[in-house]
Amino acid sequence: MKKIFLFTAISIFGIAMAFGQKYAFVDTEYILGNIPSYKAAKEKLDNISAEWQKEVEAEYAEIDKMYKEYQAEKVLLTEDMRRKREDAIIEKEKSVKEMQKKYFGQDGSLFQKRQELIKPIQDEIYQAVKDIATESGYAVIFDTSSGPTMLYFNPKFDVSDEVLQKLGYKN
């Protein structure tokens, strides 16, 4: 995947150079680091995440305590009592895993909070990059903060449809 991306980036860079197009680079980590509202949002997210993590860890500690008590008393319990205790421990584990998923899952509360607090800032940055690219005539703007990521490209220089046609596909 990285090879394909690198090849694509180099190809676009080569095309831009061949047609005399201008290109630019930005470092979004540097930009974000200089925006006070981003720092505040990130700090708020970190605090929320730490609070939720403590809550989850406390629940896991409770499960551990339940299990140790069960192990200590296991020989004294009847088969029915053992099964009930085991079921209670298993149910508690399921509950905590659900809580963890609710907070930290793919569409969990932390993700939603991040979308609420950080996405608007990222959207502003993208719009600024797009405006600069349009005003200055850049064909491509790369983001150097996390490797060669294309942040903006002028759609008029997109040759994807031509590639599809060359491969025999219709767009």
C-alpha cells in the first residue's frame, strides 16, 4: 500500500514538474501546535480519555477482586454456587468490555468527542490550504507531518479517468 502511494505521489510530482505546475508542502502538526483552540481541545480530550480509562480500570480491578474471592472460596462452594459466581464474573467482564467499547470503540464516545472538538479545526486548516492552493496556483500540496501525504490537489490535474480508460474501464 505504501509503495502504491509513494509511486502515485512520485508520479503526480513528476507530472506537476513536467507541466511546470507549482507544488507546496505543509506540516499540519506544526500548524495544529500553533493553534490555541486545538491545544485546548486536545487537552480536554486527554482529560476525558484519562477519566474514562480510570473508570474502566476500576471495573477491571473489581472483576479481579471478584475472581480472587471466588478462587479462595471455590472449595467451600456447591456446584450451583460456583456456577453462579462464575456467571457473575463473566457477566461483569462483558459489561466492562461493553463500557470500554462504548468509550473507546471505533464509533465510541471518544471518537465522537474528537469529531466534535477537533474536526472543525482540521476543516478550517483544509479550507485554508485549499484557498492558498487556489490563490497561488498550486497543483498539489503535500503534508510532511506524517510522511508524504497529499493534502490538496487541483482536480483539473487528476488523470484517474484516463488511467481507467487506458486499463479498459469506463468511468
